[in-house]
Amino acid sequence: MKLGIVGLPNVGKSTLFNCLAGGGAEAANYPFCTIDPNVGVVPVPDKRLDVLEEMYTARKKTPAVVEFVDIAGLVKGASKGEGLGNKFLSHIREVDAIVHVVRCFEDSDIVKDGAVDPVSDIETIELELVLADLEVVEKRLAKTQKQAMNDKSLLREAEILKDIKACLEEGKNVRSMEFSDDDKPFVDSLTLLSAKPVLFAANVNEDDMADDGASNEYVKSVRDLAAREGSGVFTVCAKIEEELAELSEEERKEYLSDLGCETGGLERLINAGYDLLNLISYLTAGEQEVRAWTITKGTKAPQAAGKIHSDFERGFIRAEVVTYDDLVNLGSVAAAKEAGVYRSEGKDYVVKDGDVVLFRFNV
């Protein structure tokens, strides 16, 4: 999972990146202090791996990972090259989803034009993505229409591009559109910015974390907007995350408990990202290694095996599966087999979150 962290200047974007990803992004109170994208790769918190590591006395534990990309701040006119717009837009094309940080708190010390207005901030960035996409689609449409005069197979692509162009001209993002299963691969190949799934990170003050921002009017407005367009929202306090980054694991737990929070910002972000992108994790376990593998919900066993190695998918025979809960409750694979909950599954089996899987295959 590769997430691009974006937002207008001075909304707490780079501060948040540093805390979540342990990165070295410069965080300062002026626009464009982040010029090139900073990248941080962090493990996905998964307590199941800790339990399996102890159960199998494994030599190695390998969690799934998330890659965060902290992308330069955006201003109005970025689609036309204002500020660092062109660089910003090119980096967004490479991510799976956008984490859009919006400021949902008052602070007179922070440099910002105008009053705090997260919805307006969101609309500013959304418009730049739409305008950048419109330029791309117009060029592609002109080229496709010309080629379609000699190649009728391109007529459908031209129709899709016309529909997308009409949507963008209305100021709407592409993720608001619906496409058939046949058309979707072509749309995906366009790597349009406004087609990327979006997760809004509502950056609140410390007092708003206990009730998850429920009493914060700014957060309410972001949630209303997200609900209308099918995006995700989670609350985070960059200031708290800065403090948490300096604490030990035990101190973190105590601090979060005092705040009335069950988890820190990283775990909430990752969980929200998994939900947004429809991702789950299955597990493999043995004396050599216990490991989590990220797949899309609905993935069948051969394709899940292909996450480990392409040979596993090509030579797939069967998947031997036990749920994590059954394995831990019974204490061993042998006990799971005896209880009849250790199963052999074929090519049509859809792998579930928390499945502990051993793949059998021919080389």
C-alpha cells in the first residue's frame, strides 16, 4: 500500500508524516518547506504476528508494510505550474491512494490566508486535480479520435474519454463516475489524479481526540463531504503524534489511555487505508518466519499465493488453511487438524483476513 500525503501548506502534513513514518521531512511554518517527496516505509501493526512468532519460536517476523510519500504543498493554480504544482501532480500519479490532510483547528500562530475552512481547502486541491486531469484527457481524446479513424477498436476508448471529459468540465472528480468491468482497466491505465481513492486526515487539537472529533464542526463538515463522495475520514492530532513519537511503547499506551484513545494515528491511518482500498492480510507461519501478506479482499488462493512468488501461483495445487483464531485457541496445527478446522482448499477458495495458509505447489 503506497499512500501519498498531500495538503495545502501549513496544515500539519509534514509534521504528521514525520511522526507516522519516522521520516526526516522538514516541518516549518511557511509554504513549500517540503520540495521533494520524502518517503517512509513503516510496518503495519499486527499483534497476530507477535502471537504466532512466540507459538512457532520463529527466527524472523515480517509484517506487511505501508509506504508513505510526503508530497510538496499545493496552492491554487498548481495544475498550471503555480508553486511546485507540476512536481506535486506527477508524484500523486504513483500512489495507490491519497491521504489529504486538512486543518480542523484554530491557531493564530500558523501562517494561512483566510479563516480555517477545511471544505474550501479540500475543494482547492480537488479542483487542481480535476484541471490537471482535464488537460490529460483532452490530449488523449484528440489522439484517440484521430487513431480511431483507421482503427475502429479504439472507438470505445474515445467514448469513455468523452464521458470523462464531460465530468471533469463540470468540476467533478473521476472517482464519482461508475465504469463497467470491461471499461475499468482502460480508465485505470490513464492514472488520473481525481480517480485516486481519498482518505481525509482531519488534523484536530488535543481536546478533540477523546470523542474522535464528534464535537468539532470542522470535522463534521469534512465527514459530510466524504460521505457524499464515498471517501474515508479519520481524525489525528499532529501535536499528539509528535509527543507519542518520543515515548516508549508502555508510555505510549498510558498516554493514549489518558487521552481516551485506543490507538495512535499510525494505526488509525493504516486501518482506514485498508478499508478504503479493500485490503486484508493473510498470514504464513513456520519456524523460519511468520509473515503478513497484503491482498485485495476477494482474492482467490492461487493469486494470493502469487504474492509470495509467481511460481506458487503457476504451480498451485492447494491451500492448507486454518483461521488465526482457531489456530491460537487450539494451540497447534496438529490440534487444529484433530479438531477438523484445518482445511484443504482449491483454486476457487477466497482467502480471508487472518487465514494462516500453507500453499502446496508444483515447481
